[in-house]
Amino acid sequence: MERQGREIAMLAGTAVLVKGGHSDSRICTDILVERDGQACRHSAVRSPTRNTHGTGCTYSAAIAAGLAKGLALQEAVAGAHSFLQRAIRAADELEIGSGHGPVHHFVGIWDQNV
């Protein structure tokens, strides 16, 4: 993943985030490769849920929000990764539809018991 991220970063001349959520590993690792080739890993234990619909969109939106707030790229990715992991862990609380449901976008601010 890191080698592929570096190659894409060099070809495109920009930072690249390689997501590891589709791996078979018990630990999910995402790798941010900066333009200069430096890599930063963000890892979490895989959550036992089928409700992972929208993880990529949620991740990218959270990164964009962090950047809009003036965070550096590494800080924005770290914050987005943390938020996404909480949203995935809380996803089973939603009980929406069938199949692969969404992550819990309002984790931490929406109390379903109200």
C-alpha cells in the first residue's frame, strides 16, 4: 500500500491517502503519503459490523472539514480517521434498512434515546 501510494503521489505531484478498510487483516491501516514521500499510518482494530456504507465519502468530507478549519493535512486526516472509527463502531445503533447500512454520522452529538 505504501509503495503504491508513493508511486501515485510522485506521478500526481500531490498527497495520497490509501485506505485499508477492504483488507482481510484484523487491523485496518490507512496510509497518508505526502508529496515529499513521507508516510503516516493510521490504524484501528476492525469493527464487527456490516454497516460501513459511505466510509469513503464520510472520510473525505471529514478531511475536507478539517482542512477548512485550518488544520494541517496530517492533523485533518488523523481527526477524520478518529471520527470515522467512532462512526463505524456506533453504526449498529442505527437499525436502518437491511444489508450494508451507513456509518453513524452523528455519533457523539445525537442521542437516540431523546
